Amino acid sequence: MLQAMPIVFVVDDDVSVRESLELLIRCTGWQAETFSSANDFLARPRTFVPSCLVLDVSLPGLNGLALQKCIAAERPDMPIIFITGYGDVPTTVQAMKAGAVEFLTRPFSDKCAAERHPAGARAQ
């Protein structure tokens, strides 16, 4: 039986960040799906393949931390890697205590990002 390829989901309201991360993820051999808001991500039907989420903290409407809570309740097996341009210690601590596997502050290098997302997807 053929197993489905793991998916790296990216939720970020900045189109240039979404496109850059999608290209990086695909160039490293992973499947990527991008969303501009938490609500767009939540509207996508749930997949039952290994996946992880690269998530911006600051999003319009439902923010990244609120989305993390939704995911923790519905998909506790989905690793979350936070990215932000506005990181602070309290937000980082809150995200990590709620189960985030990583918290990256932009800008970060392609190598830094590539080293982190595969481990999240393989944790399934």
C-alpha cells in the first residue's frame, strides 16, 4: 500500500513569507500547503497523514496562539513550529508551554528552517 507524503502546513499572512517557505519546503523534498489565515487553515478538511504546522504568531482574526489551542484540542499529534518577526519572551514561553516544538524569530536562515521542520513531520 502506498503511503501518503507528509505535509508541512504554513500559516502566515505575509505572502512573501508563505511563498518563500513553500519553495524551501518543496526544495527539501516535502509537500507544502500554505494558508493566509488561521480560519483558512481550519476550513481545510483534516488529513490523516503525518504533518506539522509552521505558524506565524501574529495573524488577522484568530492569532497563532489561539490556533495552537484549537489544534491541541483536535490534533494533539501535530507538531507546531512558530515563526514571528515580533517575538518576545512571554509569547515564546506561552507557545512552548502549550506544546510548540520550536519558536523561530525572523529573519532566519533557510538552513535553520530546513533543519527544524522535517523532525516535526517525522514525529508522527
